[in-house]
Amino acid sequence: MLVSRATGVFPSDNEYQLLRRELIVITRIAEHLPRFVHTCRTLMEFWGVISELPTYAERRERIRKEFDPLLTLLESDARAPSDTSIKTAIAKINSANVQEAWRKALDRRGTDPEGAITAARTLLESVCKHILDESNISYDDHADLPKLYGLASRQLNLSPSQHTERLFKQILGGCQTVVEGLGAMRNRLSDAHGKGKAGVKPAARHAELAVNLAGTMATFLLATWEARLPVHAQRTP
């Protein structure tokens, strides 16, 4: 509405006043609103401020810059609740590959579903390789995710075959199924392979699922790995 008024259009002044009143009573939003929203109770008053700039381009840029802090705040609130805990777990290990894969997964989750799914699988592969490297266990560099996870899970005593308790076997079997599903999702939906005419294009919800599952599994593996380290060898955050 403000951009419209600044560029010669006349939106509803009543609607502007209503929206303005709703926003300024929400403290966490009000403190990030541009000053002209606080001081301009009508679109006519706003015109008196914005018309000081001679061109439409300058007016649009002024509005964009003024609203940027609020938009940044609202966009950061869109992160999943688990993002912070996963980031904390990943930050504990000295692996640029793991941290880069998680960053890419987050950055692409909402805008590039195919890339996000690829990054999600890369994250789990990197975590498994990190654990295997630290355990001095050799593996094929070209091994797929299920194979790498199988080796890492055995090292961490997380393989279903290593347990007799039915509940543990069921839970760990579910984790194994999740990993296999992520591998299959990446092969089918990611940008890792070319697609034919009938290729399936993933939606943002598919990427959200893949990234959240990969992040959760990565956190579980790293937490288990840290718990198995001698106390003197554990790294502090």
C-alpha cells in the first residue's frame, strides 16, 4: 500500500489506518516498523514524507530499506524449532563439510527444494564419514548413504541387529528406514540426477521433510558419538 501511494496510486486510506493500528500495538513488530509508519496516521501524511524524494525508484528503495529489519525478523521466525539445536550439535564437530552441507540445506529449503534434498543427503553422508574417520574405520569413497550409515550405526551400537530388546530394535529399525528413505528421495527428487519427461519435481514441503529428517538423524548420530567418547576427549561447545 505504501509503495502504491508513493508511486501515484491511491489505495484505501481506511484499510491503511486499520492495518497500521494492528501493527503498532504488537510490541515486537512495532519496534521494527519504519518511523514513518508510527508518525503517519494517514496515507496523505505519508505522501508528505515520501514525496520529498523525486523519483519512484528512490521512494521504493526508501520503503524497502525501512522495512528490511522487520522483514528479516519475520523471516527468521519462520525457521523450524529444531534448526537451532541441530546447528548447535553440528557446530561441535570440526568438519567444514558437515557445517557447509547444513548451511546449504537451510538456505535452499524454501527456494530450491531439489538442492535442499541433495544437501540433506550430503549432510548425513558427511556425518557418517566423520564418525568413521574418527573411528579409523575404512570405507569406499563411493559408498551410498545406506552403506555409510550401516557402518557408522554399527560403530555406535545403533544397528537393530545389535539389540535384542524389541522396542530398541523397532526404534533403530525406524531410523534405518528414514536414512534409506532419504537416499531414495534424493535419487528421485533432488537435482543430483537428470530427469526425463515424467520426472517428479519436489515441492517445498518435500525439502522441509528431507532437511528436518536429515538434521534430526545427524544430531542423533553426533550425540551418540559424543556420549561414547572418553570424558577427556569430548569437545565442549
